[in-house]
Amino acid sequence: MAGSCGSCALCCKVMAIPELQKADGEWCKHICANHKGCGIYKDRPPVCRNFLCIWRQNPIMGKHMRPDKCGVVFGMGTSPVIVAAYVDPLRPDAWKKRAVWTFIEQVVMNGDFNVVISVVDPAKPEDALKRIIFYKENNLLMRVDKSFTPPDKDGVNWVIHSPDDNPHVYGGHKC
């Protein structure tokens, strides 16, 4: 269902915008009433200007996968092999719902992308920089949980490697 945002503005909530000192998981102060657009649209920062919502670009995703309906905003990450999935903090399990999970699985297993899921829980600020990463290895769907740095000036989070990194096969899925 490629098209316009309509009344969806979930990207304005779930993504960090360093230029505006906006953390992920909180509404942007420039969002207009009833989520009808951006109050600084002409002067919005590059991170907003350059963001491409995958739902808007992908005509096969359907209305049920519009971010405000499914609770997850998908966009390309800072690497051409990463799809970022930003989860609405009011629906932290939205990425586990059947339609969303099926999309994640297809992106990883058929598209050779890694999916990095960001779930920000306002009740657990200490977990704000934790991410769930899904990737394919030997035709298996793998999961690893990682911690990241806060966004740099370009809005990029960097992985913090630790000695106890333990990737594991997720759900026994095998191609």
C-alpha cells in the first residue's frame, strides 16, 4: 500500500532526532495536532528529511502494516544491509505479532538483510540502548541481543561488543 503517511506519524515518536534533542520513544514537539504533519516541515533536520518509511515504499505491505496500525516503523538503517524496526513503546510486543513477524522473517531470510529492532520502554530507561538483531547464518534465522551507544551527531548508534555475546538460532527456523 505505497502512498502517503495519512494520519500516521509514528516515526515522529519512535525515532531519536539528535538535532532536536529528541529521544526515541517520545513525541516530537513539532508534530502538529492530531498528527497532521510537521510544524517545521520545510526546515526539518536531515534525519527526518532523509528517512524513508518502508511501508510507504512497499506496495505489498498492505494497510494493516501501516506503522500506526501495526506498531512498528520500518526504515533502512545506516548500512545498506540493515532494516531498522522502531517499535512503539506503548506496544512493545508489536514486533512479535504475526504480520509483523512474518515481514521481519521474510526480510531476513529472503532479502539477506539484518533487522535491528529497537524497543524503548519508558519504564526501563536503562534498557533504552538495547536492540534485538535478527540475521541469517547458514540458512538459519539467528537472534542476538546487543547494547548500543547513544546516537552520534549523525543519528547513528554503534554496537557495543561484549564477551558474553551469544547469538542463537531463533525458533528453530531453517530455510
